Amino acid sequence: MGPSRTRFGSRTIFGPVSKFVVTPANESQREAWTSGAIPKVERVRPGLWSIPVPIPVNPLRYVLVYALELPGGVAIIDAGWNTDEAYDALVAGLGVAGYTITDVQAVLVTHIHPDHYGLAGRVREASGAWIGLHPADARLVRERYDDAAIDSLVQRERALLARCGVPPLTLDELAGASMMIRHMVSMATPDRLVEDGDELGLPGWDLRAIWTPGHSPGHLCFVAPERRLLFSGDHVLAKITPIVAVHPQSGPNPLADYLDALAAVRKLDVEEVLPAHEYRFLELAERVDHVLAHHDGRLAEIERVVADGDGVTCWDVATRLSWSRPWETIPPFMRRAANNETLAHLVWLAAKGRVVRVPGDPEAWRPADR
């Protein structure tokens, strides 16, 4: 996989697991990702376009919005951040494909993170498109993005971090670390709730939704069986892995959800994966196996750290794990993500009987055999 790296934004990778590298479906798109450039708008195949929409101040640099041609317009999968730069790029990309923003008939949102959901409301205002979102994410919209509700979410995050053993002087900084990106979303209640297995009913497309929770509770992938395509959102990416974390809006065991969802998509008969970041690639099953091996390795490392201590907090574990840079140089937003992702792995280990959670303030973790 190459060198490990900590990513700002919505995902982190902990370290290499194998030397397996997926085959890019478009070499110029892979080269753009590798060189730090923005790829070109691309006609992937008849009736399908890839439009890179920039993400501000973020090493991911862009989200790949996919435009599916329909009679008299297009549907898009994801939308981008709510910035003028992103909106202009989306409009320009649609123009390359021969469409305007008013031609958008549907916005299929893979999940509610700002780089996917942020522009959905603005697109709807311009075009009258309907917005589709899984119910599990739709339930989280108001608390996450409504100014009147956000204080409660921050306080719940603070309480979780305190239970994890985050030092008191660091608690407030970490609890509110994501506030800086909330303005990147134009809050929009979805018009359609998309369930697992739903046929989207887009003319000319046999598109079906697959519920793939983990990165978010309502993350969706979309498969087009006749064309053998999988639009994978953040669920499966070419090189990096999505953050899977315990937080106030997550499920109780998000890593278990994520691993189960990986196993579900692994069985799909597709020839190409179209992710929301990096570049399109070919080997779905092999990439899934690689990600599963990555998490096996991370779980084993966390289990070793717990075994070396005499009751350790989640924060203690996170600070002792291998990262791509010294812990003290990781910024607050990513320290919080690292802690909460470590907690997801600890919760998974506890559910398997491999570690034990010791109640307390803060709570501690110990090996199951002590």
C-alpha cells in the first residue's frame, strides 16, 4: 500500500498491511492523485461522467461527483462541500458534460459528511432536484448541522472523550474541533429516504442502493449490476481507509458494522469501483481483503498495547499506537478522530471477548485473561 499517512478530514490510514496495489481504471486519474493535482472531468463511459469537486484546505483535495445521464437531465452521486469554489467546479464540470446545474434531477448522497452532503441543498435550490439519503443518516442531520442543536452534540462528544481519559485541559479543544467545517454544509432535509436494496428508478440505470454502515451509520453504496459498476462512496477506496469511529452519532459497534458491510460488497460481481476520492479501480474483492487485513493488524496492535498495561484508557492506547507522525504533531481534529477510531477497535475486541472494559471515570481496558 505504500507509506502510511494520517489524513485530515474524513479518513485515516494507520499503516501498510501488504504490497497489493489496485489497478487504476484510468491512469491519468491515478497520476493526478499521486502528483497532488486535480483530475480532469472525465467521460467514464457512455452516459456517465466523473467530476472532481475541490475540498478546501484538505489533503484529499477533491470529491469525485458522478453524473448519470437521464432523459432530459442528470442525477449526481454526492455533491461536494458548500463553498463557492466547489459549486463553481460542479457547475463547470456539468457544463463539460453538456448540462447545467438546472438539469440535475436527483442528488444521491452516500453519507452526510460535508464533502458529500454539503452542496446538496444548494443544488436542490438551483434545480429542484430531490435529495436521497439513508434514514440512519437523515436522523442525524439536525443535531449535526442545525445551530440550535449543535451544543448538545458537542457536550455529548466532550463526555465521551472524558470517559476515554482525554486530559481535562484538552477536552474542550477536542470536543469542538469539527466546528470549523460546519459552515461547509447547506443543511437540507432529504426528500427521499433510501433503504438497503432500494431500486432508485433512474431511467436507463438499474441502480440499487446497498447500506454499508460504519464510516457513517447510513452510508450507502450504489451498484449498477448490468453495467457491473459500484459507486462506493467512502466505503472502499483505492489506497486509504475510511475512519470508523465511536462517537455520539455512531452505532454502538461501528467497526463490526463496517466489516460486515465490507463482506457484503465483496461478493458483488462488478468490474469497476468508482469511489468518492482518489481514483477509479478494478479489483473490488482484493481491495476488500486488503482492508480486512489492515484492520486485523490494527486490532492485534491494540490488543498488545492493552496487554502491556495494567488497565489503560482509550486515550492511553491511542497515544501508544504507531502513527505516521509523532503524536504531539497531530492536530486536535485528528487526535480526536484517532481516539474515537481506537475506541471503535476496543469495542470490537470487547464484543469478541478479547479485552474487557472496566467501568470508571475514566473507564479502562484490560486483557480478558486478567
